[in-house]
Amino acid sequence: MGNQLTTEKVAECKNSVKAIHDVMDIIGGKWKISIIACLCYQPLRFSEILKEIEGISGKVLSKELKDLEMNQLVTRTVLDTQPITVEYAITEYGRTLKEVTSVIADWGMKHRQRIMS
């Protein structure tokens, strides 16, 4: 019976790790979580996202937004303005990550306080 339980736990662990790898393939990296977190509050223009996320370059932001759009987490809307403006917004599907970004942000704040003390 002990081996049965261990085998089940190993299988459960394997499935969890696979799921985590799937998530990290989509939202992993240095910038995607930050982009998602910003867009959960309101739609933003490209230049506004650049200002909000310190250290990201325009080239990297463009690539990350394309990846997020491809995975249906973000929408890109070209506005009929002069000059043309592009606005990015979180999708309903992307909004399901808001709780994840909130938990990460809370943990990050606590960790920063712990390290600074």
C-alpha cells in the first residue's frame, strides 16, 4: 500500500511540474508578468507600458506583447488617431492571471522587506 501511495504522489508531482512548465513557457521570462499586471488595471498605449515598466526596451516590449497576443492574453487595438495610436488591453482569459500577479506582487513585497531588515 505504501508503494501505491508513493506512485500516485510521483504521478501527481509529474503532472504538476508539466503544468508549471506549460505556464512558464507562456508567461515566463523577465517581463511578461509585469506587462500582464500593468494591463490588468487598465488598457495602455505602447509608450505608457514602456514608462510603467522600468528597464524594458521597446524592442523587447514589442516581442513580449506579440507573444502575449498570440497566446490570447492581450489584445492590440489600432486607434483611428493622428498619429496612429496602438492600445493594449488584457483579455478576459488574460484577466484570469490577475490573482497570480497579485500573489507574486505580495510575496515580492514581503521578500523585499525581509531582505532589507
